[in-house]
Amino acid sequence: MLPVIALVGRPNVGKSTLFNYLTRSREALVADYPGLTRDRQYGRVKRGERDCLVVDTGGITDDLEGIDIFAKKQVEIALQEADVAFFMVDARDGINASDEAIADMLRKLGKPVVLVVNKIDGIDSNTVTHDFYSLALGEPVPIAASHGRNVHELLGRIDDLIPPMEDEFQEQDPGIAIAIVGRPNVGKSTLVNRLLGEERVVVFDEAGTTRDSIYIPFERNNQKFTLIDTAGMRRRAKVSLTVEKFSIIKSLQAIEKAHVVIYLIDAREGVTDQDAHILGLVLEAGRALIIGLNKWDGLDADHRAFVKKQIEIKLPFLDFAEKHPISALHGSGVGKLFDVVHSLYDAAMIDMSTPVLTRILSDAVASHQPPLVGGRRIKLKYAHQGGRNPPVVVIHGVQTDSLPDSYKRFLMNYYREQLRLKGTPVRLVFKSPENPFQGQRNKLSDRQVKKRKRLINFTKRKT
């Protein structure tokens, strides 16, 4: 189970800046203006050694009027669904009444809290953190979120507060875990019932019928499966019910547990921006993906062509995904889903030998050489497997840090084509040997110094 971190504090202390740094994104708006964040923003931590989910929240103020009341409710919800809270304070402003009130609320919460003193760049961290011990929340962690200073040490606190736990779901051998994901009312529960051949989950023509992720184990042709029916994920502006807000974390965790994700799109409505956002989360998790175009029956040829064109324009980053038109209500196309799931599962869990991966790398380099950097050719030497679900290829070479993204995409597509991997992303990890002489200046011998002086004098006489 992925731990969830909630970023809380008063306005303008740097919560959104830390969120963007942890997720390596610009999802959260950042400006020198208090109260910019209102809703909760979810993201995946892409730094440190442990996978986590992080939630950015709005600032808590003393004046609870108008929209600030709803912003505080969002913070309370984030704290209830979080495993640990990062309480952020401003090192330059010091402690004020709002900080003390938030600290009192967090102490009553009964969950692990890390006191984060932000904006220490340019000042003595030992001096400014001394006053924050009075909040009685343990040892403060000084950071500079805008530059990433001490953030790695901050993430190290998670292992002390939340030890890694074995996932009971994985221990029980779920077989092939299939997560059904999508926006509300696109037919996820209907598809689950159709795949199972029974009315297993509630189906109703109202958005948000499913509140939690439902795990349903079953067998088909002596093969174990686990279907995961998830709650629909809507835009935060349209989420009003408290119980529905908790379901977002459950859906993200269900994606993490799955081997194959079936993302349902309502073909009548086409591809929306929210579809693209959720599919981006699936891509980050690295899961094999089937894009199910539901309610396909009854559409005319022009509308079907329009939807296919939308997928090409709005989802170009999912060129590996399998597109499958279905009708969950009437069953057309659903019977073929299990065959597609099997092929995607085999692709995601493939075993790749080092000689084969190295040969493919050599063929790729021979067909398209890496670029020159500083007059030197980037060298890619050999490759080996680094993981499964998704397949990970570790490539060793020289100057791999300078490899452009365009060439990385070329290698990714080349491996997928040569290995005949369908429906699953391929992740590439590049490693270069450390240069023991990096940063050291070559010290000239006395003979080299004299020779250099002679060359300089000779050059001056020539000019």
C-alpha cells in the first residue's frame, strides 16, 4: 500500500512549491500570493527511494469566511486519508497564532506529523529552527523547497514513521489483477458484471454510485483473476460529497496494485481533458493499458471516426495502449477482453535475457547513432532487465545523462517493436560509470610547465 503524505500549513509557506518539487511537475500553481490553492491536488512522489502519494492542500487561516471554510474542509479530508502529515511553517516569518492553532489540531489528530521549516535559503537553519521546538511536534526539518535543499532527508523520515508493510493483496496471489478505471457513469460497474456474468456490483444511472474500490476474485479457465471496480474520478471542482473524496486515493492505489488497467471512455462523449489527466496517472504507474471505448454500439461512422481522431490528438503519449470498442451493456466486444488481458499481462511480466537486450541495443545504435556531446559520441555498451510490470531495461554506457529525450523515445519504441510488447509501456534506466577524476584539476609536472611557457613565448613572438 502506498503511503499518503498530506502537506498542510497556513497560506504562502511553500506547500505547492514542495508538491511540485516532489512530483517533478508544475501541477500546483505557485505564486507569491496567499490562498492560491483551494482544492486538494494529488500527485506521485518521484524523488527518494520509496513510492508515495502526496496531497497538496489550501492554507489554513484564522478568518473562516466564504471560500476559506470549504478550503479548511478540504484540508481536514486530506488529513483523514493521509498516513503522515508534513506541517509546513515559514522560517522567515517565525511562529504566529495560526501555526500554533494548526499544531494543536495536528496533535489531536493522532497521526504522525513532521514539522517542516521552509525557506531557509540564505539564513542560518540552526538559528531559525530553534523557536519551532515550542510547537511540541518533534525535531523540525529545515528545507528550501524552491531549491530542493534537505528534501531527501525529509523523505527519509517516512520510513521511520511508516515502516514498509507487506501487502495482503499481493500475498494472497490475486492472479491477474485487472483495474476498471474511468470517469463516473461510463459503465465501469456494468462492465464488471458483464465480465463476471452476474450482478455482482450495484449499477445505477447516477454518477458516483461506486464509492470504494471493490476487489472481486474469480477463476476462468483455471486462471485466477481479481477484478477491481474503482470509483469514478471527477474534476475536483465537481466533487462535493465527502465520501466521494476519499475514493480518489483508493482508485490510485488500485491502479498501483493492478497488472492490467482497463480505462473506460464514454464513446458518446468522446475523450475529455479529465480522461487525459487520469490516463497520465496510469502511465506514471507503468501499468499495461486497454482503452475501452464503451457505448460504441449505436454510433454512426462519422462519430466513430471523430473519437478515433480525438484519441490520436489528445492521447499521443499512449500509442502503446490497446484500443478496444465495446458495449458493456449489451456485451459486444467484451468476450475478447480476456484474450487481450492475457497478452498484455504476458508482455508486462516478460523475462528478458541480457544477451537479447544487448543485441537489440546494438542493432538500434547501428541503425541510428546517438548524438555527439562536446565532440564526443555517447556510447551505449550493454543492457539487462531491471524489473517487470512494467518491463524495465537498464542500459549502461558513457555520458548517458546527456542523452536527449528524443533518442530515449527511439530506444523505447525500438525495444517495444523488437520484443513485440503490446499494451505495456517500457521503462529505460540509464547508468554511467562514475568518473573518479571528475572535478579534479590535472596538475602539470615541472617539465610540462616549462614546455607550456616556451609555447606561450613562441606564440607571442609570432604575433
